[in-house]
Amino acid sequence: MNILRFSDLCAQGIVRGKRVFIRSDLNVPLDDAGRITEDTRIRASVPCIQMALDAGAAVMVTSHLGRPTEGQFKPEDSLAPVAERLSELLGRTVPLLRDWVDGVQVAPGEVVLLENCRLNVGEKKNDPALARKLAALCDIYVNDAFGTAHRAEATTYGIAQYAPIACAGPLLAAEIDAITRALAQPKRPLVAIVAGSKVSTKLTILQSLAQKVDQLIVGGGIANTFLLAAGLPIGKSLAEPDLVNEAKAVMAAMRARGAEVPIPTDVVTAKVFAADAQGTVKPATAVEADDLILDIGPETAARLAAQLQAAGTIVWNGPVGVFEFPAFENGTRTLAQAIAASPAFSIAGGGDTLAAIAKYGIEKQIGYISTGGGAFLEVLEGKTLPAFEILEKRAAEMRPSA
């Protein structure tokens, strides 16, 4: 992907003395008292901000937080807790500015945080007038927010159209490199794990991956629909019978390429969905009418783990069972540990996937952990993300000079 990289501009000395506008993803969870409960996204944003400061730029940073109503400021929508945490991480005070669209005072070597960008009227609809105002604030626009790359908003798309220079920050660039390595230029075999509650939410992803991957491992409620498609009983398990034909089509597309969707040969069932439910391992052919399938069985898990060991590239989105419940975590744990031990390049994304990675302590064994949920899924669907599109377009237009 041909884009300008902020790191290259810094290395060339182009950034010194320039006004740099960084769109970060600082949308962190807060408790009822407004305290940050998990700060991964803030910590991930620091390298880009520090890079800009070290290069001698006057730095402006903004992000969305939650779902505020445009033009209606409420204290709970404020980035104040983020400014406080960012100040701690950077070791300097980071002022928080409100009503910043018409002008920002910031000197080279300084950084300010601009209040929740989704409070600006026209942000979500990518209003051209707003985008031009934002572009007028800076000499260089930096998108470092992969989590919003699938949205064409004023701070993710419009500003990039009109800013003198538009480029990708180190976090966004790393996402692009990882996605390219995993999907555009993968080492074979390419194995994808796609799990979740419903086929309908990931049908287009499954259809897209069926044209690319060598093995497509399905899990969760999605796997139950594929079990139905394979003519196997699923009892009262979560599934979408009306999408059986679509599942069959995915399986057929894989077979036509000499690839496969491995169907579980054993499963772990329970009579009720509960944290203390007793799990029973049984052949996939022996599921009873009142059974709930809540995990793949140990035989299936071991077989899939062996396939992951032989993979060249692994894309992982979703746990294969109800891993939050002890009796039904073996499948996800086994695959997670197999991915960690595999010599393959692995890329993982999605909230539940990240929770599983954290639970099993394998963060350092995953090749790349994506910071974007919806954006990661849209990449798997084969979509061109708006943020990537505009940065590529601007890179083709621009020949920056000091």
C-alpha cells in the first residue's frame, strides 16, 4: 500500500516547526465515576505523539470518546480523563482545549489535546466545510487511529483531503503492514479462524476468506450452523438454520480450491447455559435434542492445533467456545496456545479475541494484535477502508519537501 509515513517525514526533517494534527484512537472505557478502566489505546497512541514532539512539531491531538450528540457538550463526553492519563504517560502537562475548530494556539515542542471531535457539528457526516476548517489548523495531518479507519468522518477522511500533507502514523502504518503480510502477501498455508455467535454478522467475511485461505476454522454459534450444513445434529444450540445454504456455499467454494472448512468431530455440550454448567464431551454425531454445544471437543481441538502448527500465516477473529466458562474453555485455550507456539505469522483482532489472548498470557507470542474491531472485520471482508483510500490518494498527489 503506497502511503506517506509520518516516521519518514520526521526522519527527513520535514516536521520541524510544523503544525501537526494527529487523529488518535483514545476511545477508552470509563467507569461510572469517569475513571479509565483500561488504557491500552492511550498507551498505543504515545509513540506517534512523542515522535512528533521529538521532531520539533507543534502538536495537536484529538479523538472521539463514546457517542456524544454533536454540538451538545456533556461532562461525561469529555476527554479530560484521557488528558490526565496522557500527561502521566508523556511526563508533561497536556492541556485540554474546547471550542478549537476556529483556531489552536500551540508552539513547537508543545502538545495539546483537542476535546472530543465528535462534538463538532458535521464530524460524523464528514461535512466538507468542517473538514476544510480542520485542515486549515495544520501543515501535516497524521492518521494514527486504525480503530476508526473504516469510517469516513471529518477527522478521519475529510481533513486528509484538504491538509497540505496527509500521512499515516506509526500505529496505523503497523496495522497496514500486518494486514498486507497476512492477507495480501501471506506465507502459505493461510489459516483463518472466524468465530462468533452468528453467521449473519460475519457472512461476508466468510465468503471473502473462502476465496483466499487454505483452511477456514469456524467456531462458536457460527460453527453450529456449519454443523447443520454438514448434516449433523446440534440440539438446541445457537444457530441460524436459514443460513445453512450460505454455509454450504462457503464449504463448496473452499472445496473447489482444494481447501477446507474443518467440521468438528467432537463437541462439549451442556443442558443449560451457565458458568457452573457441567460439560460433557461427545461425538458430533451424538448431540441430543436438549443439548447446547458450547465448545469444540478435545479431539477436534488437537487436530486443529496440529494444523495451526503447520500454518504459514494465521488470522484469528473470535474464540471457538464459551471460554469465559471453565468447562468450555479448552478449545479456545488449545488453539490460543497452538497459535502462540506456531512459527507462523499471526494477526489477531476483535474484543473477545483480545480477551482470550490476555487470559492465556500470549500477547508476546502473537505476531500482531490489531487495535481495531470494526475496521479489522472490514479488512477481512476485503473492503477498502476509507482512511486507507484517502491516504493512498494523497500519497499519489503529494511530493513533500522541507
